[in-house]
Amino acid sequence: MLGQFTAVYMRRGKWYVGHVEEIPGVNTQGKTLSETKKNLREALILVLEANRELAHQAHHGQHTIEEPISIAVE
């Protein structure tokens, strides 16, 4: 699955902080911008995996239809 999101980074004192605009709860920090970018990718993957697992558990045993959906956002 390929998705595109908006990462936002800011310097806060000696640290960098980052978050993903489109998904609340995907945020991190690091001592360097490079470390923060790496951490944010990992946080995004973990949140998406956790959300998918929670959704599967919520409709376990029910008839569901799953399919990819794509949108273009400007």
C-alpha cells in the first residue's frame, strides 16, 4: 500500500518535533532532523498497522467488503 501524507517538522529548543497532518496521534521527536524523519516514518507505520488491526477486530465475523480507495488531494 502506498500512501502520501504531509510531514511537519519544527525545531523546539535542542530537539526537532514532527507530526503527520492527516492522522492525529502520529508524532515524534529527535535530536536531529534526520532522526526525527526516521522516527516519524516508524510512528506512521505503527499507527496505520494498529488502526488496521483494531478495525479488523471490530468487524470480526461480520460480512464485510474491503477494497483499496484512492483520492487526489490538493
